[in-house]
Amino acid sequence: MIKKWYFYASLIVIITFLSVGFKPFNRETKPWFLIEKTDGSEYLFPSLEEDDYPEVKQVNVLFTKKRLISFKEAVAFKESQGKYRLVNSLGYMGKYQFGIQALKSVGVRNSKAFLKDPALQEKAFIALLSKNKWILRNEIERYEGKMVAGVEITESGILAAAHLGGAGSVKNFFKNKGNRYFRDAFGTSLRSYMKAFGGYDLSHIEADSNATIHNI
């Protein structure tokens, strides 16, 4: 009985020694989250503080406060899922899906360079917001806080709709009291954008008829 106990005890010691012997002493640990930098965006932990994030490096996370950075990321996710180099079937480009004419209006002439430059795309988006805010300043002043076609109108909703269909389409929307359906080529309505992107604080965006990437 004692010999059998010694046999099993010795066997356990030998197996334990061999198991330890095959394990590397220095193992490289990997974080449980991934950081992806192939297209200029980074996946980071969310923060409630806007200052925690660089001005140009955008993050694909959800924010709990309706600030400008939250607005940008919400629009970007809707437009392209935040992909800087995406070109859709109609030729709209980048994280915010700019058309050629919109790019030209904010001073971008080289679409290939635009696709490769996340910083340029962020500047272009801010420039277009500034330009549309000036074009639609009367509509913002007249309709903000009112109900039109079942939607509470806000400045951010108006500017999001302008990004989707252009400032002229937004003017026509209000001219027709929302009774006409204004949609893009994929069937997305201005009304849906006004509702989805309403209530963000874009007070820091200055209305500027001459806004371009060069003065942002």
C-alpha cells in the first residue's frame, strides 16, 4: 500500500515538473482590447471629457453628452460607420460622405488626397457646418424649438439634414412646412435626420459664409 502511494506521488511530481518545463518564462501579454490605426481612427475607452481626445483623432465610441464631438461621431457612423476611406456607389467619399461639389465649396480640390487625410476630412466637416449654419441662419432662428412635420426642430437637426441633402433642400423643407418628402438617393429623408440628430450643442460652430479648410 505504501509503495503504491509512493508511486502515485512520484508520478504527480514528474508530471508537474514536465508541465512547468514546457511553459515559457517570459510571455508577452496582450491587451483585451484592440487598437486599430489603419485608417487614421482609434478605438479607445469612452470618456465624458472632450479634452481627453485629440482634436483630429476621432474615436468610435458612444458619448453620453451631446457635444460637438458626439454629433460628429453620430453623423459619421450613420454615413460611413466612421470609415475615412469609404467611397459609396454614388461616389460620396470619406468618413462624412462628401460629394464633389460639397468638397469644392469648402476648398478641397484633390479628392484622392482628401480620402487619405483624416485631419483634412475633419476640417472639411467643420467648414461645411459653418457654411450651412450661415446659409440656414434664418431657418434656425425662425424654427428652432418648434414642431414641424412631427419633429422638434433644433439647430443640430437642421445642420445634419443640410449635410444629407444640402442647404437648399432644407430651405424647401421648411418652405413646404415639411409636407413634401425630401430624400436622398438611398431614400433617407431630411425629416429622419432632423429627428435623429436633434438636440446636440453646436453653439461653438460659427456661422461663416466663407468657411473653408484654410480658415478652420
